[in-house]
Amino acid sequence: MYLKQGHLNTSFFGRLQSKTSVQWLVMVGVLLIGMAVHVQAETLRILAWEGYTPDVQLQVYKQEVKRKFDVDLEIDVHYAKQFSEFFDGLRGDKFDLVAPIYDIIKDANYNLIANKLIMPVDLANIPNYATLIPALQYPNYATEGGQVYAVAMVQGPYGLMYNKDRIAAPESWSVLWDPQYKGQYTIGNLPNFNVVTVALSLGLKGDSVFHYESLRSDPRVLARLTELVKNSRKVWDGVDDATDLKDLPLTAGYGFSIPALREMGQNWQYATPVEGSIWWVDNWVLSAQLANKPMLKRIAEDFINFTLSTRYQLDVFMRGTASFPVTLDVKPMASAQEVVFFHLDDPRYFILDRPILKSLNPRDRNGMQVLWDSALRNAGRKAEPAGSGP
């Protein structure tokens, strides 16, 4: 009886063990399958100007992220139309990586650092930072407390551009007020750039071109600004587009349209007006929200490094938007014409004294907006999307 019961007990526990083992194996199998199909995924949300993040480069970078970090990356890009969108996008936690112009980073209206909307970058993750033009390494606008908050990626003028097949190189901004070019140029919906350009064209110099009090006290400023708007063929939002400029003799703009215009067979160049042109530098900054997303922060910093590569600077910025690089190691890969066009043989060109938009106080920045709004209203004009034609 004992042996029989023992036999029965052994059979019972054997069946139990067998059943438990099968269940355990099934659970392990399910877990392994789940691990196999669960690959880490991230989405990098970017706000930049059109032309800065072409899809072909994003596809290359996504493959890089997969190889380096074993992460499936999605990149959600939005294009800015106005400078204020960078502030609004960061404040609303809509983006992880944004590309503001340098003067708004510490501007009293936005103050991205003091308002804790952006965070320091880890330069160990951006080795190409060392290739930046020296003047763009650790500039005051980008640093605070010994930390770097903004990394320059591209630069250039809000310049006077002309169609070399139509006219000779203009020597002054005053050409925009020449009656023969009425309706033959465009301008951007850019209050500060246009107000300062008008001030320069009138012969104003130094800090007076940035101060609202001096600008509004000179009746010529609003009158000339109104005339500039009234006689323009189009006031565009965003960046200049070849569709709007085809066959025109000249324009004011960033030059982003030059490559496409050349593909149309039109030889557009930058003029060098005697009054000078406003110079801008666009930067990458990281949303402060990335402090809680270490992997995404690491990827964002790696993307910044990617955009500072020689290939990206050459293909995307120089050849894609006719904008000036922030690194000079592109010269060996550039054509002879590009070396001349972008002044790559003259490092001094990038540190020359030129009108540079400053971090304005609220009254000056708001005042320029008032002048611009008044000019639009006086001229009976409004801004339109770039690229829709005249």
C-alpha cells in the first residue's frame, strides 16, 4: 500500500512538474519573441527653416542612428515662417531640436536660457564642434556659466541679390527705390531685417539702426519702408523661393533660392552694397525637456554633429541653400567657383565688422514690429506664402 501510494504520489508530482515546465517554456518563448520584436524607437521633433533638413539626409541619418544606437528613429520636421515660432515651439514643448537665429537666444523678449527653455549641450557628443570657425566657438550669445547652449550650423546675409543676366551688380541698397525696378523685386516678411536695411540705405550707422527711438524720430524711415513694401512684387513668409524670383532682375533675400534659379539657367549672385548687409547665424538648441529623455538627447546631439560634417555643410547649406558654412574644412571639396562665392580663401571675411542684429530690448524689438506693421498697412499689403508665385 505504501509503495502504491508512493508510486501514485510520484506520478502526481511528475505530472505537475511536467505541466509546470511546459507552461514555463511557453512563457519564456513568448517573452523572447516579445524581446525580439520590441526594438527601441524614438521620434525627434525638429523645427527649422525649409532647406535645412532635406529628406535624403534624414534617411541617411536614420540609418546612422540604427547602426550606432540600435534605435528606430522617426524624424518629424516642421518649417518655421517667423522667428517667434522657435520660442513658442519650445515653450509649448512641441519640438526637441530647434534652429533659432542667434540674436533671440538671449533677447529679453525670449531669453531661451534664462527662461529654462533650452539646456546645455554635451560637447563630448559633438566632436565636429572643434571644426567651427573660431569666432563661432563659445560666442557670448551661446554660452552661460561656462556651458554651451547653442551650436552654430549655418550663416549668411539678408542680402541684395541680382540676376547677372539682367543687370550689373548693384552697388547700393538704394537700387530697390529706383523707379525702373518698381514691382521687380521681392522682400521677406521680416520686420527687423527690413527696418535695419532701410536705416542703412538712408546712411544711418552704428547702434542707431537698432534703436526704435532714433528710427521713429526720423520720418524718412517709415516713409522709405512703406515705399519698399508698396513697390515690392511680393512680401513672402519663410525663405525666398525661386518660383517668386524667376526672371526678376533683383531682390532682397537669404539666397536660398539661388541654387534653384541657377538650375533654371539664371545666373543670380549676391551684390556687395556699400552700406553693408545684415548678417545672421542660425544655431541648433536643445529643448530643456530632453533632460528627461537621455537617449533622445544623445541622438539630438549626434544629429547636430552630423550637420557640422563637411559633407552636410557642402551639400545641404552651400549647394542646397547658397548659405555660408560655419566650418572652413569644406574648401578641399568645394569647386573653384564655390571657393570664390563663399570667400573660403579669406577667413577674415567671417570676422569683418558688419551690421549684425543684436539681442534687442523689448521696446526696440516691438518698435521695429510697429514700424513694419505700419508700413504694411500704409502700403495696403500683406505677407503671402513663399513659392506661390507673384
